Amino acid sequence: MTIGVLAIQGDYGAHRAVLERLGAEVKFVRNPEELDAVDALIIPGGESSTFLKFLEQRGFFQRLAEFVKTKPVFGTCAGAILLAKEVVGPEQRSLGALDMRVRRNAYGRQMDSSIRHGTLAPDNSIDGNLKQPAADAALLEMVFIRAPKIERVGKDVEVLASQGADPVLVRQGKIMAATFHPELSSDTRVHQAFLRMVARGSKPR
């Protein structure tokens, strides 16, 4: 099982470090044909409009759109924006893989970045691997950097974690998205959840 990390911008190296620490084989993806060599993909944070400019070259966007229809994908921050069905603040083209509306930069500018603690939903989890018996384990450290906000989720979208009243970690079928940066935390449970989802497999949406 090889996990690809889209290595265009953002802290893709931190994602790779977490995945390798968890025993995964990782490959950076910088060209559309490299998608054929991976079983799943992480789209890291960065600037979503910059992502789009790069992806519009060499048919990369279309190849990625086909990939997300059949393979597991996890998007963080800007990656979550790219996966969303609807983007506002302002409107922007996206892959439409996850039935949610996100607002760009809803938590403020770079200087407003923060570390917060959110809570894991009590009854969801992916095979229970985000859920721990200890009461304090329901808390999850979350690093927000110019983060988007999820304003709406569809009926088939699972909310895996929230920060206050806002969903911040969601899943629909083979697609996961987080508005925060789990790769910048010492808590590896979110990446573990993605790896277990990949290993388990899921029916196409």
C-alpha cells in the first residue's frame, strides 16, 4: 500500500514524516502520471488558488478528479477546500468530491493562526480507531492556519470531530477532510484513521 502526498506546496514533508512513522510507504506526487503509482492520496494545506493554477496544467486537475472517484483521499486545510462540493469566500473551482460547503480563510489571517482542542464525535470514528476509553482522549489537538470553515455538510457526510459548534474533520465514503493541520501535531490518530480506512477499503461513492 503506497500513500501519495501531493507535493506542490504546503507542509507535505510533515505528512510524509507522520505516515512513515506509522509504517506507511510514501511517495511524493508532483506529476499527474504519478497518481497511477499510489493507492491513496493526501492533499496538504497551502493556498488553494495556487493549487488550482498548478493543477490546471497538463490535465492534472482532470486526472485528480478521476482519482478521487475511486481512491481514498484525505485533504487538510487547502486540501479540504479542493475536495468540497461548494466553496465560498470567494467562490472557487473544486473537485466536488465531498458534499459540504466551506468558507475560505474563515478563521482569519496568518497572524490569527492558533492551536485549539476539539472533540471527537462519540459514536462515529473509523472502526473506532479515533475513539479511546480514557475521557480526556476524546480531545484532539488542532492546529489552524488560515483555516477554512465547514458551513454545511450533506446527509451522507460523517462528522468525525468538531471544534466548538463547527465540524472540522469529516468523511464521506473514501474521502476525508480536515480544516486543521493534523501533520503539525504529535497526535497521530487522524493519520491512523486515514491509513485504516485505506487498508479497509470502501465502496465507491
